[in-house]
Amino acid sequence: MKNVNRRTFLKTTGATVGSLCMTGLRGAESEEKKRPNILLYVVDDQGSDDAGCLGNPVIKTPGLDALAREGVIFTNAFCTTASCAASRSVILSGLYSHANGMYGHSHACHHFSCFDNFKSLPVRLGEGGYRTASAGKYHVAPEPVFHFDEYIRGPSPKEMADKTRRILADESGSPFFLYFCTHEPHRPFQRGGTDPIDPADVIVPPYLPDIPECREELARYYMSTQRADSGLVRLMELLEETGHWDDTLIVYISDNGIAFPGAKTTLYEPGMRLPCVMRNPFAGTRGTASSAMITWADIAPTLLDAAGILSPHDLAPAVEPPETQRFNDRIPQNGKLHGQSVLPVLEGEPPGGWDEIYASHTFHEIYMYYPMRVVRERRFKLIWNIAHELEYPFASDLHASKTWQAVLDRGIERYGKRAVADYLRRAEFELYDLEKDPHEVVNLANSPEYSADLKRMKKKLKAFQYRTGDPWIGKWLYE
């Protein structure tokens, strides 16, 4: 795709980032030998369609919109667990949370912590010669496993970005890995001086109820999302000012879905299908979209690949479980990465073979035990609710939300497209045809017409659990 002129790159964003620009790519021969700087930008609880470049005309996101014009939007990108700490552990390890040990939140009484028998992304990059820095929300444990050279905090995304200037401007010759995580748009939604949003203007997605309380909360969420974008705007300006726009790989993702019941903590589409924009400065792909199905388990392999320190031996083999399984029969974990590098897709390779993903969620807060496993293809999706006898648990902030409390107070029986009773009490297996039923309302698991699809996807799920060392595979055997 033809490169844009450096002075017109962000001219239409309406923000100070309009000064950002790009030079032409250097010669291919020299760039093949150069390792990029890496910026991994992770926002907290942003939904899949909630940015200008993602189709929302109300939210103003000049930073992400500009990045999308210079990179690739992944339209089928998914977290593997819809909870903050657990999701971040996957991003930084390349391992599903049931294998790395971060089953739920790391902070306070929840106290989940990863195993120490693997090397995380920042540690491996550090050993490979990168300067590593974590800015903003950290929310993983233990620190020695997820160690960075330094830690930066700030009262706002924009001010925190300013504190990273010395890292970006360092002339030591070593590349940097900047892991930049905003607290926004997590509840409580912080506005922080962004453009106001009228509740009447918000777009209520189909999985939420169109009631005044929901519109009010969505308006605040929109403003918090705009605040999160301000940090990206400033970082992109700083990359240009320090001469690193042309040699920095940028990855933008959200850790999990929007902080409303029906999204965050669930493995329905609003909880796990998320924004993802990547920009490889050494690839010619600009302003494109990819339909490749990727997950956050692919982030670490991608960045290690870009840094030149990923080998085929780092990746877990695609093996099938034995015909006769024993209790807890699974592959012992040895730190091999569960994901794969998407760098070839960024470089323009057709996304053949990226046609299914898996998800694994166990806890959010400690009292929210509700393990779920998912296999999702292009058309079909299977959710296994391992603790289906229990009522679906609520994260404390979601239960206290004005939206959910209004549903309870008024006795509203439908929450978006789904009956409230079906949201609270779930079948053991939920099978959905996403082509006919994109909102996951009609469970086909007990339909004779789809029995072959159910059987096929159960087999895939078991194989996934076996090869990724999932302790919950034993539930198939003794129940």
C-alpha cells in the first residue's frame, strides 16, 4: 500500500498528534538486520468496536485512528481470559492462565500468582539486550518472573507518557521494550478533561439494555476511553520527536471486554473479542485489516520474533491426547509458548490457517470460581461451563453498576438480547452458530441437527486442554 506523506500522516486527527509524521522505509537489506524498539500499549476494559477506526463515530480516538492508518487492524482478535490480571499474565508469558498459574487477580485477598518455572516476555527481552520498562498498571505476580528494568507511574496516561521520554531518547544503542498500560477505561470511569459525551448520543450495543442508567454509564465509559487514547497520542508524538517512529513496532490491545455485565468476565463475544492494532515499521502493510483469528497468547511470540530471539523450539507442539486418558492426563508444562507469531501476517502474508482460537477462564475475584473453556471457529463456538451448577458470579464493580442495579430494581427480564435467567443460570455446554446467531442467544448443544458439530468441537477442546497442560481436563474423566 502506498506510504502517506510524512506531513499529512495525522493531519486530520484534530489533536496535537497531528505533528507526527513518518519517513520512507529504509532499504530492505539494512532493515532486515535491525531489531525494532517495541511499544506494547494495553488499555483496561475497552470493547471491540469502541474507537473511531473500529466503527464508533461518537468516541474520539485520534491516536488509535492514526495508528490504524499506519498499521493493521485485526478484526478477529481475542483475549484468552476476560479478567485483568489473568489476561495480562497471558500477554506477558505466551501461556494460557491455567498453565502459568495466574488463575485470577493478583492483588489483595485474591492473591493469585504465576509459577516461576518459565521466563516471561520482559525477562527474555531483557536477556536479549532490550531495555525494559513498565509504565502504569502492572497487576501480575511475582515480580521476579515479570521483571522490568524500571517502573513508571503517572496521574494520567498523557502525563505518564511524558515520563517515558528519557527512555525513548536514550542513545545507548540498545532497543527498548515499553509496556505501557492505562488504568482507563476501567471503572470508575475517569473523564480527565476529554470531550464531553451526551448519553443520548451513545450507541448501546445489543448485549446491553437500552435504559437511561446504561446510557449514562456508557457516556462516562466513552470519555474514559478518550482519556486512555491521550496517552497513545503523546507517545506517538514522542516517538517522532526522539527519532524512533521509523524503528518502533507498536501493538495496541485491550486486556478484556468492557466493564459491564454481559462482557467482562464472560467468554461471550463482548468479553473476549477485542481491539487490536499493530504497526510494523519495517513492513509495507499500511491502513489494512486482517481477518486472521489471533489471541493474546500470540503477543509474546510475535514480539520475541520481531526481536529475533524466537526459535521453533520455543513453541508448544501440536499434539493429540492419547486414545485412553487417565485422570489428569496432560502434557507437563515446560515453558513452551502456546501462541504463535503473527509477524508474517503483519508483513503481508495471507492469513491462511488462522481459523480457530481457544480461551480459558477460571477466576476473576477469588469468590468468582466459574471455570470456562472455549473453542471458537469462524462459524461455531463452544463454551464449556465446568461449574455450570453454580449461578454465574458477578465481579463486585459490575454487580454494583447502575446498569445492573436498575435491571434488578425494575425486575427487567431481558438483559440486551439474553434473558436474565439465562445469564445467571447456564447450561454445561453452549454451542452457537455465530453466522445465524451472532449474539449467542440460541444454544444448539442439545439440537440433534448439530450433534456432529458438538462432538467435533468437544474433541478439539480436550486436545487443547491436553497440549496446554490444563488441570481441569480431569473434569471430563471423573464426572
